[in-house]
Amino acid sequence: RVIETEERLSSMTRLVDETPSALPLHLVPEAECESWKAGLTEAARGWAESCGFAGKTGQWLLLPDAEGKVGGAALGWGTDGTRARQRFNLAVAAHHLPEGPWRIAARPEGFDPLTESLGWLLEGYRFDRYRDRRRPAAALVTPEGVDRGFVERLARAEFLARDLVNTPANDLDPAALEAAAAKLAAAHGARFRTLRGDDLLEENLPLIHAVGRAASSTPRLIDMSWGERGPRVTLVGKGVCFDTGGLDLKPSSAMSLMKKDMGGAAATLAAAQLVMENGLPVRLRVLIPAVENAVGGNAFRPGDILRARNGRTVEVNNTDAEGRLVLADALALGAEESPDFMASLATLTGAARVALGPDLPPLYCDDDTLAEEILAEGRRLADPLWRMPFWPPYEKMIEPENADLDNAPKGGMAGSITAALFLRRFAEGARRYAHLDIYAWSPEARPGLPRGGLGQGSRALFGAIGKLAHG
């Protein structure tokens, strides 16, 4: 079952046209709170005082009208420093306000209408495939200067990624991931094909086959193409639908979140949806190696030496470093077209989380101009990234004695960098290449970011692709 987002978007927190019935929502900076309260009616001022409202970030307050009904609301806008601690501040109000239309009474300094409108929509997300979690939701009059359709497209793409990541592996195996990609392709008239099982060997994709062959769900490569003109853009997403670690079996504590190991594929599909829905003039190709890393008699083994599509040999020193193996074949395939820009997205290393935490994925890119564009678009579209280096002195760390490359260098140092260096060996041929080592998960609920799956990197890449498409 592929999850629908259009109907759900209309039933959640939403953006609406101006309406006379909309109640005012006051965004009150901490430094201006006393003067704001002085302008209220005596009853409302007394109510705000008795509730201890001081304009601190995240404080919220319903205001009564003369008849004792809800006549408005206030949201603490805090200070620049306290607002910076969360990505979406208006989403706090979206969570608490009663059903009905609301309008922002005045924009305070530091209000970003695009980010806050997006956060308003994202706060309404609920993963309700197995349990109805929807509730009556508030609507926001679209802030002036915001393209409502554009923001809704951003939200729909994020909902797609979240739904895919949140779906457990019993309902999202490689076949189901293929079905989701096929549905997206059909919706936009994209060309679509899939290579499965032994066809992978016949088409020279041996690493994808090796990683996925022990699973009950057949390994496959999903290949989608869209667009007839413009720069060639290839997106490669890691689609490991569940990762046991293989013969280097994970402990149960490390396996509990491995349904999210296809988060790179989810973010890739979200980015592709944005490119297609917004009609960017590019020739887009999406490649997703979709596998399960399972334990079985025919599983690949520690110590195996495998030959990749581009002829390089890889020594398997840990079967739990399987993501870079399946990506290697897909990157090598994509690079054969010499795309103008190629990017990989993957839940690849724990080292990235140690370095930057769950909220800030590292970006690897050798092209300074492109890297800054990706970072800038991430800032504009509330999809933050942090640049990390392809550090040449570490190249020797991924070069073992018996093969060209090592999939899991010993020592644990610079694990995210060495993984990125490994992938770059297979992206040769692309004019420009970027790699995003994402987490695809929010470990705790925050405004606009509920606990669960996230589509990290998709909006930043979409924005950069737009810059590339328009020269």
C-alpha cells in the first residue's frame, strides 16, 4: 500500500485564503511583551498576567473576547537566541490552537514567512497508517508574500519521505519501495524500470545482488527517468529496507530503528517529487538500490572480496557496512552518463551522528560553488546541512592490502569521511558530485518535527537543482 498525502494534507493544519472570520494570532517578542499587554483590554490583560505570559519562546495563550469566547491568541516570540534553538517556531501555535482559521496579527522582527508557513503544515503530520491519529486542526491565513502552492508541495514531499521511513519493514520491503517509486513515476509520466534478482548480475550490478541475495525479498535496482531537456541530474538513494547487519549481526538495541535504513531512498523520492511537481527543466534520473541485509546460508561474508560494476575490488571487512556497497554499483551506473550533477543520500554512518548529531547531516562536495548553493538552499528551505571535507590524506584508510577498497576501515576514526571517500571512487564521471550522510529520524518530538521519520536533504538538493536548472 502506497500512502496518500493529498487528502491528508487537506485534513491537517493547513494554509487558507484570507477570511473575515480568522482570529488574530499575536507573535509577541519577549522585549515587547509589556507594551503588547498594555494595549489589551483590561480583562485580556489581567488574563495574560494571571497566566504568566511573558513572551518567552514557545509560550502560548488563548485570549478571551467580551463574551468569554476565544477571541485571539498569543505566541511568545522570545529572542533571536531562543528562537534559534528550534527550526519552526510558529508550529507551536499550530499544535495548540483550536480548530478554525487564524491570521498573524503582525510580523515581528525575525519572522521568516516561508519557513514558518512550512512549519505550520509540517506540525500537522501524523503517521496514521495503523492507528487514526488525526484531530481537528487550525488553519492559517497564508502570510503575505508566500506562494501557498509551493509550500504545500514542500510539505507533501516531506510527508512522502516521513511515511516511507515510518512504515515498518513487514509492509515496506524492496518490492513495496519499488511500488512507491513506480506510483510516483506514473503520476508524473516518468520512465520506469526495475532490475531484480539475477538480472542484477546480468546487468553487471554485482554488489547490489551480493548484499540482498540472502533476503526473502528479492534485491533490485529501481531506475526512474524524467525530463527531456536541461542539465542531467542523477540522484542515488540508499534503499536498505531493513538492516540486520548481515553475518556481522547487530545487537537488538542497534537493530530497533533499522526500518529507517531506506531513509536515503525516501529523501531521494521526496526530492524527485519536488523536481517533477515544480517542473524544473532538468533531465532527472533516480537510482535506488533496494535490498534487505539479511542473515542466510547465501549471505555475503566478512573477508569476501567482491568486484563492483566499475571493476574495482572491495574487501568486505564488515557486512554491516553494506550501504556503501549497494550505492557503489548505483553510483557507477549513474556516472556512466556523465551527469552534470550527481548526489547520493544515505543513512550511512554512526560517525556522522557522533560528529553532528541527528539534526544536522554532513554534506560532502568538492565544488565550492555548488556546496554553498546546497547549504544556502538548505537554510532557505529549513533543511539544514553542514559541510564536511573529502579529506585526501584519509584515502589510504580505505585501501586494504588485498583489494582496491575496504568497506569498513579498522580503527573507527573519521568514519563518515572515509565512507564518503569510498563512494566518491564510484562517482567518477559525474561532473559534480555531492554526498549527504543523513539520519532520517527525529529521536524526540519538536515543533514541526515529530518523533519518527524525516526527509533530510531533499529540500536542499531540490533548491540547488533549481539553481542549476535555471543557470
